[in-house]
Amino acid sequence: MMTCRNLLCCAVLLCAGVSLYGEALPQYASEVHLGVATCASGVCHGSVSARTSTDVPQNEYVTWSRLDRHSNAYNLLLSEKSRQIADNLGLANAHEAAVCLDCHADNVPEALRGARFQISDGIGCEACHGGAERYISSHVDPDISSIENHANGLYPTGQFPSRAALCFSCHLGSDNKIASHEIMGAGHPRLSFELDTFSVLQPAHHVVDEDYVQRKGAAGNVSVWALGQVEAAAQTLRLIETKLIPENSLFPELSLFDCHACHHAMSDQKWVSQERNPAPPGTVRLNDSGLLMLIPLARVFDESLQAGLHSGLQSLHHQVNKSENAVAAVSGLRRNLDLLSSAISRKPSGTSEARKLLDEILAMGSQGQFHDYVAAEQAVMAIDMLLSVLGNRDDRSDWVDQLYETVADEDQFYAGDFIDLFLTYPDSP
Ligand code: HEC
Ligand code: HEC
Ligand code: HEC
Ligand code: HEC
């Protein structure tokens, strides 16, 4: 099911390693994790209500434990659903299996678990902020710089692309963990993620006020989205390089492909000739939800990169069914991706970029470029964010609600309905 970032659409729908940049992700760094209880005392991050006299609200624990799904991620492994998944995989249980704990808890090695550490805390503070062993005392000292705190193991969640690498490691997969087709075949849901939308959906336990901006800066939604897209692309390429061809298997890692390329009725003709994907009918389409927005981003941020990205993407789509060549296609793309990333980082994005991106994405929609469900899902999240930034979302709420309705159930998604909706976009409501 599609997740939406806005209460309006919830009324309509059931709302129900090492990073690529070299720093170790919290799970794989060398510091001891002291446990949520260590962070959660009343004088530290366990205040019941938000404080205003201090730099940070200090009620982070309450927000996390009451509102944030990450605090429930381990408990999910005790559910009937997890028991079934574990059974299907031949595991004794889910809550002791490393393959599940790696994404549903702060699964650091035994030797790095402090006296108050409990695996049952799920995705606790240190799963994102890093093991506190060395920064526990320094991070409360105003005279100690953030650079020093980072050197002491505090993970730079405030910086891109570090934050993206952290979220993607569990929500998309990484060198060390992946929700493989085997796990999905056993009953695990398909993963979908978009950095800005999910950053909005995760109940914030930080307040972006004047002192925050001074200490960490503040990226607007468009920048977060744009950098998230570039990082999703980088991580997708990395997964193709490292996971596409599993050992001892006739088939590639099917979770990297579009699920509905295979899982649909034969009478439902899904293949159409698409400009960005020149692969012939009968080949399995890559899940390109992480690569989809590179062309509109290039058109807005650096047009000179468009041709190179376009041919790189075409080549990847074409070659992904020919295993060795796929890896070569990845390296060709990566150079242009790095250039795009720098072009986006050079300037903060505001309403003018939002307007241009929206026009690009609406045009792609009416040309039928969001033909696959995973593409449509990304388009909806992008449009919702862009309309919100432009202050136009409320005027077009009926149309946005319809957009969400078309992607509410992936088994009932019809590309034709989705295209029709773009043709009725209320330019001036
Ligand atoms: C690569 C990371 C990853 C791995 C490995 C992983 N999960 Fe998950 N799992 C997730 C994420 C992320 C979600 C939340 C999906 C969302 O809401 O977008 C999730 C959701 C779930 C859900 C909720 C399903 C629902 O219908 O709401 C269950 C149950 C679950 N996982 C069990 C397991 C079990 C059991 C294992 C081990 C066999 C496992 N997971 C391995 C990342 C992972
Ligand atoms: C799923 C990842 C995640 C978890 C779990 C998590 N945080 Fe955070 N935290 C973030 C992100 C992202 C930010 C915003 C970026 C930033 O300011 O570094 C943040 C911000 C903060 C800030 C604000 C820092 C500032 O400079 O104003 C504090 C304090 C904090 N978290 C403490 C905690 C505590 C305590 C816990 C556990 C109870 C926790 N966090 C759990 C991701 C997480
Ligand atoms: C250690 C793995 C891990 C990391 C790191 C992580 N997540 Fe999650 N996230 C999960 C799992 C597992 C769930 C599902 C938990 C549940 O449903 O109980 C989840 C759930 C969520 C949800 C709720 C989804 C829904 O369908 O309502 C949001 C939003 C989210 N994560 C955002 C983020 C963001 C933003 C980051 C990075 C700052 C992040 N996550 C980092 C594993 C992770
Ligand atoms: C290349 C084709 C292909 C792709 C792509 C693919 N699958 Fe599969 N899937 C299969 C085949 C073949 C089976 C085993 C036969 C069956 O059970 O239908 C299977 C089985 C499954 C099952 C178990 C069904 C059952 O009845 O036991 C699930 C669930 C599943 N896949 C989910 C997914 C998800 C989620 C994705 C996308 C992330 C995906 N698949 C991508 C071909 C594919």
C-alpha cells in the first residue's frame, strides 16, 4: 500500500557496512552501544515535555517510544506474520535471526553491547546516531565541536548524503543486508522509500529552530527530495553491482526487478515500448524507481548532463538482462550521477526549482513514463511534495486524492488510468 505524507489523502485512503562515502554506518562502527536506557534518563533525552531552554527538546525518547515505528520494529518480529515468514524460510524464529534483526533492531555484535543494551528496544537511538561509548560525555559539552563528536562516533544524521545512506541501508538494502526475493517470497512486504516523504512521516524528534539552523543548516524539502533521489540512484547502482548475481543461482536477485514485471495475469499486457527502457518484450524490467527522476533533475540542475544520463540509463536497462555488461553500464552512469549530485548541492533549491521539476514530472506523466507501479508511486510522492512546497496542494486536493487512489493498491494499478489523470491536471483550479 502506498503511504501518504498528508492527512488530506489519509482521509481518502487507508493510511494505514560503510556508507558510500566511507564513514561506517552505526551498525558496523567500532563503538560500544550503551542502550536506549542510557539516553532516556529524565535529565538527558527522557523529558516528558519539550524544553525550550536547551538546544535540543530533550523529549526525544518520548517521541520515539510513543510515536515512532522504529521503536516497534523488534516487536514486529514477534508477530504472527513474522512467525510465518520465519517458518517459510526454515528459521527457528524471527526475533533471533540475524537476517531479520539487521533491519529491525540495533543488531551490533555481542562484544559491542553495553550493560544497559537491550536488543528488544528495536531501532533505538544508537542504531541511527551511532554507539555512544565515546561521545556520551563529549556531546553534552558545548565547547566540543560537532567535528569532534563525529570523530567520537556520533553519526552525522544532520548531513547529506550520510543521512540518506543510513535510511537506505534498511529501506532499500545495502552491501550487508537486503530484503531478497526469497524473504519476500516468504511473505515480507516489498520495500519502497523516498527520503523526503519518509523524513516527514517519521515523527520528528528534533526542532528546526534558529539555533538548529545555525548549528546544522536546514535543507528544504526540494533539496532533501533531490539529494534523496541521487542517493537512491547511487544505492540502486551499488546493489546491482554487488547483489545482481547471487552465488549458485540460475536466476539473478529478483528483488532488484519490478515485481509486476513477473507477477501479473497473462491477459494483462504490461509491456509497452518506452523511451527510457529499450529492452525488448519478454525481458524482465529493472525496478528503476531509484533512477527515474535523474532526467528531470538534470534538466533542472544541469542540462549538459541529460544526454549522458539518458544513454547511461538506456544502456543499463538494456544490459541488466546480460549480467556482466550490467556492471559496466553502472560505472558509465556513476560519473554523471556524481556530477549531478554536485550540481544539486551547489545551490539550495526553492520554489523556482520546484515549479520546473513539477512541470517536468507532469509532462512525464502525460507521456506515460510512469507505466510501472514503482514509478507511479515515486511520481505521486514527488508531486505531493512539490505542490506542498509551491503552496498549491490545497487548491488541487481533489486531484491529488485521485492520484493517491490510483496507486492505493498495487495489484489494482492500471497505467492507463494513471496517464488519464495527468491529462486532467487542473492547471488553474
Ligand atoms: C533490508 C532490511 C530488512 C530485512 C532484511 C528485513 N526487513 Fe522486515 N521490514 C523492513 C522495513 C523497512 C519494513 C517496513 C516497510 C514499510 O513500512 O515501508 C519491514 C516490515 C516488516 C514487517 C511488516 C509487514 C506488514 O505487513 O506490515 C514484518 C512482519 C517484517 N518486516 C518481518 C521481517 C522478518 C521476519 C525478517 C527476517 C526474515 C525481515 N523482516 C527482514 C526491512 C527489512
Ligand atoms: C531512525 C533513525 C533515528 C532514530 C531511531 C533516532 N534518531 Fe534522533 N535523529 C534522527 C534524525 C534523522 C535527526 C535529524 C537530523 C539531525 O539533527 O541530526 C535526529 C535528530 C536528533 C536530535 C537533535 C539534534 C540537534 O542537533 O538538535 C537529538 C537530540 C536526537 N535525534 C536524539 C535521539 C534519541 C535520544 C533517540 C532515541 C530515543 C533518537 N534520536 C532516535 C534519526 C534518528
Ligand atoms: C536499522 C534499520 C532502519 C533504519 C536505519 C531506518 N529505518 Fe525506518 N524503518 C525500519 C523498519 C524495520 C520499519 C518498520 C517498523 C514497523 O513498522 O514497526 C521502519 C519504518 C519507518 C517508517 C514508517 C513507515 C510507515 O509505513 O509508516 C518511516 C517513516 C521510516 N522508517 C523512516 C526512516 C527514515 C527517514 C530513516 C533515516 C533517518 C530510517 N527510517 C532509518 C528500519 C529502519
Ligand atoms: C523474474 C520474475 C520475478 C520478479 C521480477 C519477481 N518475482 Fe516474485 N516470484 C517469481 C517466481 C517465478 C516465483 C515462484 C513461483 C510462484 O510462487 O509464483 C515468485 C514467488 C513470489 C512470492 C511467493 C508467492 C507464492 O505464492 O508462494 C512472492 C510473495 C513474491 N514472489 C513477491 C515478489 C516481489 C515483492 C517482487 C518484487 C520486489 C518479486 N516477487 C519479483 C518471479 C518473480
